[in-house]
Amino acid sequence: MPTEPTTRPAPEQHETRSVRGTVSLGRRLASRLRPGDCVVLTGTLGAGKTALVRGLAEGLGLADGRLVASPTFVLVREYPARCPVFHIDLYRMADADGELEALGLGEMLRDGVVLIEWGERAPAALPADCWRIEIAITGPKARQFSVRPRSGQNA
Ligand SMILES: Nc1ncnc2c1ncn2[C@@H]1O[C@H](COP(=O)(O)OP(=O)(O)O)[C@@H](O)[C@H]1O
Ligand SMILES: [Mg+2]
């Protein structure tokens, strides 16, 4: 199906009411990810980016989602799944574009899926065509997810 940038569909909306619900949403979304996909996760501290990554990694085949933690002291964590899953957090990066390039994003995307918290901080280093997930805190335990799939992958 041809994709016209001008007629791009509105982002999908999902709501969760618990951490468990967010992990479960991640597992469902993961069934639509393929090696070569890059997912940019946007949302304030505590929004649930890492919780969603846990579900995404589990859905991609990581046996134990408890292995997923924010890569705060390392720049990137790699989880064993059906394909390599790379988890990056650009929160503290002064030069997020430079760091992302130095990490070898292109190499990771050759056969892996890359999940990037605060990925919007590296606009120049991101591939042109990423999944975009924006998370808003809508209540003490409620979260709103706006999901824009990679173009051509809206199924
Ligand atoms: N529906 C929800 N989904 C995800 N996290 C939630 C939800 N409701 C409450 N929380 C809390 O919000 C925090 C999310 O943390 P985390 O996933 O590390 O966020 P981020 O990576 O965006 O900083 C956790 O403390 C979690 O318990
Ligand atoms: Mg986090």
C-alpha cells in the first residue's frame, strides 16, 4: 500500500491503568516490530517508558522482563530475544546525536530492534523512519500512549 506523507493516519491511542497494563501493551505492540525497527519513546520521568520497554522486549522474546532496567550508567543494554534488542536512554546525554552515532546505531539496526528512551533528543542521528511512542501521565496510575508506527506498517 503506498504511503502518502500528507495523508498519514493519526497516531493510535492506547490507555493503561497499571504497570501490568503497560507491560501487556508493550507485548502486543512488539508483535508488529521487525529487525531494523527503531522505536523512539517520549515522555517525562516516570511516564512509563522503561515499563513499556519491558513489555516490548518480552514480546520480542526476552524470557525474563525483569532484566530490563533503564540504561542509566551504561549507554546501551542488549537483551537476548528472537533478534537482538537494544535499549538506549539518552536522558543524560549532552550530545545525544553524537552519542547515538558513536554507539553504532546503524550496526544495531542491521539485525536488531532498537528502543530509545528520550530518543527525540537525537533528531539528526535517528533513522528517517522510526516508530514514535509518546506517553502522557493522565492520572496516578493512568497513562495515555500515542503510537505512530513506522510508515507502511500500520497493520
Ligand atoms: N499505567 C502505568 N504504566 C506504567 N507505569 C506506571 C503506571 N502507573 C503508575 N506507574 C508508575 O510510573 C513509574 C514509571 O516508571 P518508568 O517506567 O521507569 O518511567 P520512565 O522510564 O518513563 O521514567 C513507575 O514508578 C510505575 O510504578
Ligand atoms: Mg526510563
